[in-house]
Amino acid sequence: MPVPEFTDPRQVAIYDAVNSYEPGTQPDFYLGVAEEVSAEVVIDLGCGTGIVTLLFASRGYRMIGVDPSRVMLEVAQRKPGADGVQWIQGDAGQLGTPGADLTIMSGHVAQFILKDDDWLEALAGVREALRPGGCLAFESRDRRAREWKRWTGGKRMIPDLFLGQIESWTEVTNVEGDIVHAVGHRRFVETNEVLVSPFTLRFRSEELLRQSLTSSGFAVQSVYGDWDRRPSGPGERELIVIARRT
């Protein structure tokens, strides 16, 4: 089921404001990985509006931005520097064999892939698109931290250059094992209009992530618990994975 935050033009228009990255988090981490593996060709799978894709492109990387949402790609393609990026509407199955050095999945993209078969298909597509020894790097929230318990009730005000103040909050509606159902709310303060976006996330365990990667032809190099590269484990928020194509 499509997520309105990614497909509704009104919600996509405010996506960058609502989902800005803090310094020292995902973009900086993945730029560091790209430098460490001497990457030249990088795939941003689930690139959305191109926030991270275009940052990489501005640093001289040859970028391939892939996303299933036509609306998000249209926004990405209007941004400065977008002409230097190869944009693909689709998923990992449309990547082909570009021989990329690195594939990244930021923004917790991996958690939106719910079914095991779909996850394994995505890994197969990524592996095919990487050169031998190429890297995959992505993050998934560590379910041991039960971060969803802190989502309901927490509201924040976000300034938008064109639309004024936006109030944003999330309501968790159901938890079934490692599946969390929730609804995102965005209220335009000036008009009091509220846009809603139901979504579902999969909180795979570290063990399950490792098993799926190994069975898909990857060797897991590192799993970190946060963006400062501390080890994963109980009490840490993230599972940040770096794996190589074997």
C-alpha cells in the first residue's frame, strides 16, 4: 500500500522540511563509508527527494538515484545539480548491472520493505548492481530499543519557507511482533489543515539481517549501534550495517 508521505504531492512538498538530517548522522556517515571504500559510482536506493543523492553528487560521486515514487523523483529532478544524476523510477530490480562501488539505503528505507521475499529480492538486485567486492550500507532501527514507544505524543514545530509553521507528530496504532503500524500527522498552523500518512515498518533483528545478507551473497563487515560507530547492542538505537558483495 503506497505511503501518502511519499506519493501525495502536498506531503512530498514538505518532505524535506519534515525530514531534515542533523549534522553527524546519516549523510555524513555514508559519505565517510564512500571515502573509505574509494567509491566512484554510488547507488542511492530509496532516494526520495534526493537529499542525500545530491549531496553525494556535489562531492563528485557519480550517482544513481532510485525510488518507486514518481512524485518524489519529480521534486528531486528540479533541484540544483539534478542533471548530473541518473534517476530511475522503480526498485532494486530496475538497477541492472552498473558495477557500482557502493549502494546506500538511508532514511530507514530497509524498514519499509516488510515481506521477507521482497527484502531478499531487493538484496539480490543490489548484489547484481554492485561490482565484486562492492559495498552495501544501510540502517534499520534496533527493535530492542523500542523506539516506537516514544513516538506517540511527541510533537514538534517545523518552519517551512513557503507554508509557514508545520506541526508534526506520529501516533502508533498497533504493534505485531516486529511490525509497527503508525500514522504520521502534519498540521499547517496557518490553516489548521491536517494531512495524515499511515505507514508500517519492519524492525528486523540483527540476527535476521545478518542471515538474510549472508544468504544473499554478502559478507557483513560491521554493525554499528549509532552514527558515531559505537558497537550495536542492547540500549543502542540503530543497526547500521556495512556489508560487501562476496
